[in-house]
Amino acid sequence: MKSPIPTLRRYPLYYQFLLSVIKDGEETISSEELGQATGSAPEQVRKDLGYLEGQGRSHIGYSTRQLADAIVVRLGMVQEKPAVLVGVGNLGRAISLYPGFNQYGLRITHLFDINPNIIGSRVGDIEVMAADQMPCVVKVMKIRVGIITTPPSGAREIAKAMTENGIRAIWNFSTAHLHGPEGVMVRNVDLSTELAVISHFIAGLEKSTGSFS
Amino acid sequence: MKSPIPTLRRYPLYYQFLLSVIKDGEETISSEELGQATGSAPEQVRKDLGYLEGQGRSHIGYSTRQLADAIVVRLGMVQEKPAVLVGVGNLGRAISLYPGFNQYGLRITHLFDINPNIIGSRVGDIEVMAADQMPCVVKVMKIRVGIITTPPSGAREIAKAMTENGIRAIWNFSTAHLHGPEGVMVRNVDLSTELAVISHFIAGLEKSTGSFS
DNA sequence: TAGATTGTTAATCGATTAACAATC
DNA sequence: TAGATTGTTAATCGATTAACAATC
């Protein structure tokens, strides 16, 4: 059965915790425990896991191994997903070096930038190429995933070049809000959306407690 | 009127776009345009803006200036919010150098790490301190915002030390899922949640088109 | 067995979307 | 004026939560 997007987003949380308890030698786990560890209600956990192959057993719980495997299958984590990244600033560098992505089969194979001082430099063991070569690389290598970590100004154009050359999913970290054509998934990740929530909360505290408390 | 969290998260998107049209000299903007630019329906925009002070005018739209100001006020963007960051790896470095945060009044004032090779080094104009000094700094400087960019193993303990010394909002980028005590807001930002959605989507494509297409 | 735990159905909740009167 | 646009109320939608029978 198809998993809704909020559920898909919770699978990695379950998966991470499953790995740690498997390492501890646990054979089974209850929805209660799994919920505790990931910040979800047990009913939520059971519902989410209900979309997966396999099932839990009353009085016993779920097999940790079987569950982890089911998540791997559902998320397509074993498939190799080569990706290009455009914009090798601090954020781009951090993301291309982020160790957690391998687990999901995401491999950033090419880096691009427009800054001549950055082009030709190395990040990890990848050499940064000139951004105008990105379309060609994407097309020739049949790459399906594009990551954008540029300033907002160039983002739209880059996204266009990506989709025109076969990219099917764009992970956009720039503050420009993008949306792709039919059949292309765009995930906009804007850190300021979270910052808004935090700022609002902290500012609210100051107001209520004032400088007298 | 209080804005719900999904609305708070959209304000930065509106704000960003408002700044750009103000720079272009536009005096007013319609909910239609604003929605177009940020990926929301016009009704959604009107609802979100309805929570703010001030109002739009029929046939005219909203005053761009007034709207931007109202968002600034609602999100408490002008209040100075000093913050500490623990974990000066690639991600931590990227975040402490991220230019967009100033806008929200967030100022990362102290950096901490446990790695002796990193302690004493500089990121921007801030010197990295030993992590065990974090509780003291937070307490003495009355800092209310903590950012965690460590590996998951140490995260829980760091969060505990933060809240015990007066931190009221934690922005957690580690893969450990945290939740704070009553009165402390924790925002868990796990990049793998987004990656799950992307991986699922791309893996689904491969399956349906196969290697024959 | 008794009690723990799943799986599933129903109820709730909150956000989004639609509809439309009011207004400029 | 006519048409565009807001503001607000109602309808829809989807996810979360609650309830509970089934089962080990």
C-alpha cells in the first residue's frame, strides 16, 4: 500500500532507531517504544508501519530486522541515485560532505559553481566544474537528482536547465521558491521557515516575561 | 490574532518576495501574485495575512511595506536573539556562516566543539570554545537559543545541558530526535526526512520505467 | 489464563480549499 | 459602472488520535 508523504518522512526516524536497537541485539520492538524514540504516538507508528510489507505480532511487537528491511525497500534506499550539486558555498560543501546520504543511495557525483576561484578546487575527492557544463553532464550521465545550494538569484535558471536535461527531482536549498513542471518533484528546503517559528517563540517569551522577571 | 505554525512557516516566503518587489518600487501586491511567487493558493495567502495587523484593500491589494513590517513584528525579527552552536563540523560551519539569519535577529555568538583540533580555531570572527564551557556561557550570557550540529550520540546530553542553563529553544540538526521539557521548544531538522521523499520518488520512477525506456 | 500488543475502524482535529458577499 | 480583489464563512480533505476487537 502507498505511504502518504508525512509517513515517508517518518520512516527515516524509525529506521535510524531500528539500526541502533538491532546493533544492541534486539529482535523485536513495540510501536510504543518506537514512538517514544521518534516522537510519534504508538497509533501513528502502527498506522505508518501498516503501509509496509510484513506485519507485527500481538504481544511480541515487530521484528526489528524485517522492519528495517521493509523501510529500505519502500524508500528505495538500495537503488543508486547519482546526483549533481550546483553552488559550492558553505552549505553546498557541507551537503556534499554529509555522511548520512550514502545510506539512502544518494551519491553526489558532480559539483558545479560559477565562481572561477572555486572551479577546479576539490571537495572531498570531487573536482568542482564550471556551472555551464552542468546541463551536458546531467544529460550524458542520465542523472535524475539535482541539488541547488546557490543564492536565490540563479536558482530558477538552474532548475530549468536541470529539468530540460532529464533531472526528475530537485532538492532546493536556496531561498528562491521553485516548482517544477509536471512529473518533476521539487522539494524546497528553506531554513528560514524553521527560523520563523523559533524567532516567533523567543520573541513571544521576551514580551510576556519582559525585562522585569 | 495568533498565527498557526504552518502559517508562521510561510511568512518568511512572503517576506522574501515582498522585499524583492519593494526594491522594484511596487507599492501594493495582490494575494494572487504573492501566492504565485511562494507556491500557495491566493485564499491561503489571504488567510495567512488575515492573522496580521493591518489589512488589504479591495481592488488594490496589500501595501507591500505595511505587510513586510507586519511580518517583521509578528515574527519578532527585530529582537536580538543571541545563540550558541555546538558541533563545528561542515554543517555547523555552514550554519554559523549562513548570511540569512541576521534578518531574523539571530546572532550566533559562541561556537563549541569537543575536538581539540577544532577548539581554538576561528569560524568567521568567532573562536571555537571547548564544549564543556557551553553551560557556563549560556548561563552567564543568558542565551535563549541553542543550535545542535553534532553527531547524534552527544546530542541528548547537550540538549539537557542547554535547557538546564536557560536555553528555551533548540534547533537540532543532528539525526537524534530530541524533545525538550515543558516550556522549551525543540525544532528537529533532519535532512534525511526530505531525502526519504526524494529517494522514494526516484526509486518509483526506475521501477515503472524500468531499464527498457 | 491474563495481559500485552497489534491492526483496523471510527471520531476528531486542524488546515486547506471553495464560495461568495462586501467593497473599492 | 464593471470588474477586481479582499475578508469571511462554510465545505472539504487528509492526517492524527482514540477506541476496541482480535490475537498471541
